[in-house]
Amino acid sequence: MKKITIAVDGFSSCGKSTLAKAIAVELDYGYVDTGAMYRATTLYFLRNKIDLKNNEEVQNALCHVNISFKSLEGKNCTFLNDENVEEEIREMEVSNWVSPVATISSVRRAMVAQQREMGKEKGVVMDGRDIGTVVFPDAELKIFLTANMEIRAQRRYDELISKGQKVKRSEIATNLSERDRIDSTREDSPLRKADDAIEIDNSNLTKEEQMELALKLIQEKMSLQV
Ligand code: DC
């Protein structure tokens, strides 16, 4: 069976990574969490006190940001220069800074180049904000996930609490709305649904129902491959 490229885009905390990971396991495809790449870059910038307004400083810093993924005990982990930063990049400080960092064009260029390299052989599920519009505009299947804000905030809250983080629900909702606003209004590659993307609102769907829907779409797209 010919391998395809699957793009999963959408707003923050819509369950993109849950769906994308499940599809990758089902099809035995690679999985790339592009949000984790922007988060790891943000962590590097925070640790090294990079001035986001200083283009030269940002460009220089990008030369020292090496991001990779490894599966450890079945868990997808993000590495920044050989350090496992999977937990740290999900904390509130990174969440509060990642959208401003993701507006910087030189950062986007560096991330997109790596993402295209990671997906060049196809057989990949990539989730993010601009996968179907910029990174892989020719992806055979593009899914655009949405869910209502209350449900998204609750899901994120449950996830962070289960990891032992001390967060307030109101703080999460504010962070999500602010990231949505910055992500969809930025000048360079704003978050938007690609014209040929299929929208799934999962507010009232279980993970299984969502997966069933996605698999149906995948079968349709695969049957069109020669
Ligand atoms: O998927 P996430 O919430 O971990 O993404 C974190 C941030 O990274 C998000 O607020 C916007 C940015 N991002 C982006 O601009 N483009 C992508 N392809 C993925 C994420």
C-alpha cells in the first residue's frame, strides 16, 4: 500500500496529538508533534534569555537548537540537544511564551525545513497549525480539529493536574484563548483551515468515535492512491 501524508491541524488543546498518535500507531506511520518543536525552541530561548526582538540573537540561538524525538517506554519524548525536555515543555511558562516565539519568521523557517525533512518519505502523521497550509500543502489527507473552549480547557486542566502540575482552570482558559488569538492572527503562516481540509468537531465525540471517523477518511484517501 502506497504511504500517504496526514496533516492534523487545529486550535490549542483540541486533541490533535491524541488523534495523530493513534493514527500513527494504527497505520505504523511516523508521528511528528510540531508544537513540541516550537515549545523546545521556546524553552531554549527562555533558558538563554534570548531577546525575541533581536533578530540576530534569535538567528544565532537557532543554530544551537537541535530537536529530535525518541520513544521511551512507549512514550513519545522530545529532546533538545540530547536532553529529554518532554515534561518541561508542557509547563505554563513555556505555554505562555510559545505563541509569541512561533510568530517569528526565522523560527518558522527553521522548524518548517526540519518538518519537511522528517516527512519527506511520506508515511507520516504530523500535527500542528500550518501542516496542511504550509508544511505539506499536498498532503493527501488534511484533518482540521475543533472543539468548544470549555471542553478544551477542561481537557488541558485534567492533563496537567494528572501530571502533578499546580494550575488553575481560569489560567488555562486564558492561555488557550490568547494562543488561539496569536496563532490565528500572526502574519507568517497563521492558523487557518486549508481549503481542502476536513473539519471534525470532537466536542461530543469519544476518542473511539473520532478515530472511527478518521479511519474512514484514511481508507477513502488510500483507495484513491495508485
Ligand atoms: O500544539 P501545541 O499547543 O503544543 O503548540 C504550541 C504552540 O506552537 C502553538 O500555540 C502555536 C505553535 N505552533 C505553530 O505555530 N505551528 C505549528 N505547526 C505547531 C505549533
